[in-house]
Amino acid sequence: MRPKFLIVFQKELRETLREKRTLALLSLFTLMYPLMLGYLLNQEIKRATKPERDGVEIAVIGASQAPTLISQFKQRSITVKDPGPLDEAGISALLQARTYPAVLRLSDKFGENYAAMRPARIELWYDSADENGKRRRDVEDVLEAYGANVASARLLAHGVSPATLAPIQVQRFDTGTNASRSAVLIGSILGVLFLPVFICGMSTAVDSTAGERERRSMEVLMAQPIRAWELVVGKWLTSATLAIVGVTFELGLAHAILSWLPLEEIGMSWSLNWADLVMVCVATIPLCLFAAGLQVALAMNAKSFKEAQSVLSFVMLVPLIPGVVVSMMELKTATWMYMVPMLSNQTLLREMAKGIDVGALPFVLTFACSALCALLAVGFASWRMKSERYVLSV
Amino acid sequence: MIEVQDVRKQFGTVQALGGVSFSARDGQITALLGPNGAGKTTLLRTLVGLLKRDHGSIAIDGVDPEKDPLAVRRNIGFLTDQFGLYERLSTREYLNYFGELNGMGGPTLKQRIDEVAELLQMDDILERRAKGFSQGQRIKVALARTLLHRPRHLLLDEPSRGLDVMSTRALRHALSALRAEGCCVIMATHVMQEVTQLCDDVIVIAKGHTVAQGSPDELCRRTGIANLEDAFVSLVGTEEGIAA
């Protein structure tokens, strides 16, 4: 004879698969999220690689007054267009159209002031809401370099060393490698990558406990020759199975997309191979079991589907908190992080994405701590279902 | 055979059962009569071991439901005041589920489902999903589930509510057949006509106490009232007492 919990499991699974809402949620989170992520990153990459191909194009009003400056722009592969005289509204419209990252306007007296060695004014118009900050800085760099060159030439003409103008020399060194810079971005992505664990099994956990109670079929079920723990385990495994299937598909799809994208272009790395991914998925199974156990334990106490759902959607935010706290306090990766469910999975994946060989301990801790929590949740649910107070309120 | 001796149950300050004693014999249909709130549901839940009694003893074929609830439940068909159907399962799948929970399976279970379906005249809804079933269809499915594993004891909470004339007759037929097979049937009901027609024994409970037990004729004789309904009212107390 088959174990009773398997009978319950099979029935709950069959019922769940007949419900369109659950399946819609499952497919939404397994397909939509990785695809959305891929699309956003792809846009980012496109934007990042664009300037190298096209160069920057800026508009300069009154360009003819400063031929040297214009030629310096050309040397830095910044193309200059003269849109003719424009007023403020015209410049704003030009910037809003996003064709130029910046517009320069040379005053009418530019040439005259320049020749007389008075400060010659150049207006730099830009839109800070635009995301072309990097290209605008290129333009500013050229302007600065041009100004410094002219100043040096003038000082030399007066017999002064241009070095007096540069009491300090700043040299910039960026130690951020592609991988470590990507940690920040990947970290925020990972926070959400494990969310399907809590979403995919939720409606089943609610439906098979609070829903069954609301439809008043729980009492009948409890009067059958079956132990409370067998009922709980059957329902728990159904919900966990959906979470496992959902998150595994989602991680697989996310992995395929992230490995395919040229992430180096935006300073990110995804140094996982399929074997690593399988390890991560296996280490995530107990998290699914824990999530399902927690959801069953909480939902069974709610009197209706709605009540359970609102309780659970609130509780669903809790596992995200450690991840947010760690990234807010900028804590360094430590062993204890592998002992907090959810945070452990995020940390594990983040470290592996950076290409770090984490060793066996993090996997074991991630696996064992979630598994322990899962057992506690299921134990509590079984104890609760056996209690007389629960029977009375069914 | 169900024997109940001075069973009491208290929830906080509320005395749900204050001393219930009766015995329901095999091969008899025993009616459980009592006004709403008399403690019938609590009594039935205690019989299947869902609730623990504070005092007294219960023996179902000699087994105490508190000591071995699974053995007792295997031998009981329990029809609650709720049907407990699953809208996304067909009747056959539903019966399969509960059959398997009761340790049945394979061709035996399939054959038994067909038997029960024939007994309750529900072949037409066997392959349909429960969504949209009428009240009568629902109670038939629930009854089929109750009878499926050939329990020796049946605890039925108002089994005939919502049934049309034909189905009521089918139900009565089925219950008579079970009685002939030697089953012990306890049936909570509010329909006096059913009691006089069908039941061999009547237990009257009020406010958590057994007030009387005996055949319908005996109850009438004891109260000196010819009509069972009036006899019941006089046993339970005044009409005003019931309303309050």
C-alpha cells in the first residue's frame, strides 16, 4: 500500500494543475522574470557599447568663432554640428529630443574676448535627467583640456612655467575589476532571482489548507484514517514541488540568458557553468521546502483563502530583509550568511557569479540550515493540526 | 456496536456535553434527536476521535477512539453537516481519493465505486467534476464516500437534507440494506417522519445530556403522547425552553 502522504500529495497536485491561476503564476515567474532581466541588461549593453561605434555628436552654436576648439573635439571623435542661432526654448527642445548629450553656445563676443585675453564665455547646456552623463563628461574634459592648453601657451609667452598652474597632479586608478563591479548589480538582481521560491507554491499552500477549511472539507478529511502529519506532509510536498520546479526552470533560463549576453561590456560577470548551476539548484531545494512548510504552517491557521493570502504576502517580504540589510550595511561575505535561509542562497550565487571558488562548506550550510527550518515548520504544522483548538475551528 | 457511557466535554466555561450515555446496536438504525446546539456535532466528533472527552468512556466495537483513532475511523463512515467535495475533481476521482485513504485500491476499489454509484443512482455524475452540482448531487457524492469502504458503523448528520423524493427513497433503501447487512447506523435528523419510518431506536439529547433512549413507540408511551414530534418536544422541555 502506498504511504498516505503520497495519496494526499498526488490528489493535491492533480487539483493544483487543474487550476489556471496557479499555472499562470508559475509560468509568469519562471518565464517573465528572466526574460525581463535579459531585456533590461541587453538594453544596458546596447547603450554602453553605442558611443564607441558612433562617437558623440554635440551641437555648438557659433562654432565658427572657435576653430581650434572645434578641431580638438574632432580629434576626440566628437562630431560637431552647428544648428544656427537658437534661444533657450530651442536649446531645451533640442536636448529633450535626446539627439545631443550637450549643447554649447558661444557668446557673440567670444572671439573678441578671446583675442583680448578676457574670459570668453561658453555656455554648456545639458539635461541632467538624461542618462548621457558619461558623454557629457567627455565634452567637459575636452573643454577643460582646451582651456588648460591655452593658459599654458599664454603663460609661456609671458616667460612663466605652466607647471605653476598645476600645484598638484591627480592620477586616477580604478581597482574595480569587471567582476567586483558586477557584484553590486548582480547582488540586486539575485535578491529577486530567488523570489519564485516563495511565490510559485504559495497559492497551492493556501488553497490546500485555508481554502480547504473555507470550503469546509477539512473536517471530513481529518476524520479519515490518516494521521495529522501525513496530511500536512502531503500538502507541504505539493506546494514545495511547485516551488522547486518553478525556481529551477527560472534559474536555468536566467543562467542561459546571462551567459549568452556579453556582460563584460557593462562591467558585469557571470562566471557560472551548468555544473555550478545544478549545485545551486540542489542547494535551493531545502529553501523551497522551508518556504512551503512555512506557508502551510501559516495558511492553515487562517479561516479563509483571502486572510491566508494577505498574511502570506506580508510574510513573503521577510526573507528579503536579510539580503537588503546586508547590502545596505555593506557587510563583507561571512560564513554566518550561509546559515540564514534565502540570504545564504543569494550569497552563494553572488560569490559564484564573481568567479570565486567557495568550497563545500557554504553549500552544506545553505542546504542544512534551510532543511532544518523546513522540518521545524512542518513539525509545528503537524502539531497544530492535531490540537483540539484547530479541530474546533475547522 | 457503539457504547457511550457518561461522556462529558467542556470548552472553557461552556459545557458542551454534560453526560451522554447510550448504546447503538448492530443491525439497527438509531436516530439522534436534539435541538440545534444540543451537542450533536461535538458528540459525533468525539466518536471519531477528533475531540478528546473529559470524562466517561466510548467503545466502538470495543475500541476506544481516543486510544486508536485510526482503527476506529477505518470502521466508521462519517457524513458531517458539510459535504467536503472538491470542485476540481470528478466524482470518481473524489471517491478514489477517499477509498485510497481508507486503504482500498486497484480493481476492488473500482468495483466498489460502481456498486455504490448504482446503490445511490448516481451513474450520471460519476465522471463529472463537482463544480455546479446540485444540493442533491452533492449529498449523494458525500454519502457514496461515507459508504465506500464498507464501514460497520455509520455516523450521518442529516443525510436526507436537500434530497428530492426519489433520492430520499433511494437513501432509505440504502440504509435499510445496510441495516440488513448488520451495520450500526446513527443518524442525526430533524425529520420525524423519517424517524418513525426508518429508525429502530431513538436517542434524545438536549443541552449536552441524554434525555431518553428507546424505540419511537416506547418514547410515545413513556410521555403519554401519541405523536412523536410532540413527545420529543415534551422530552426536551417546553417549547419556550427550546427557543431560548
